Amino acid sequence: MPLAGADPAELVVARSETEHLQRALAALPERQRAVVVAHYFGEAPLRALSDEMCVSPQRVSQLHVAAIERLRRTLTPA
């Protein structure tokens, strides 16, 4: 539902950016995507994810860093 008084051009840009982010997230390997989605959208601490995924906190950190690097490469304009 559009926001009252919102600039239509800004809404189109925001929607496009959202769709671009969704495609980038979908392209991540499953475990990287799980970490990013749970941490940023589910607000789960990385330590809690390590328990949930049955891996060390260091491994969760590695997955997180790899996912963020991949997202940066995908989402940063050339």
C-alpha cells in the first residue's frame, strides 16, 4: 500500500531496490542466506545462530562475512 503523500518516483526506486536485494539474497548459498536473514531481518544474535545451526561462532562469523562480501559485490554498481 503506497504511503500517503509519497513521491511516486521514490516509491518506484524503493521497490526496485527491494527487488534487487531480494534477488541478491536468493542467490546466496543457503547457509549464508540463513545467517543474513536471521541476523538482519529476524534480529537474531550471531551467537544464537551458532547454537541453532550447530556450528561454532567462528563459522557463523565466516558465513556472515562471506555473505556480506557477496552482497556488496552484487549490489554495488559497477
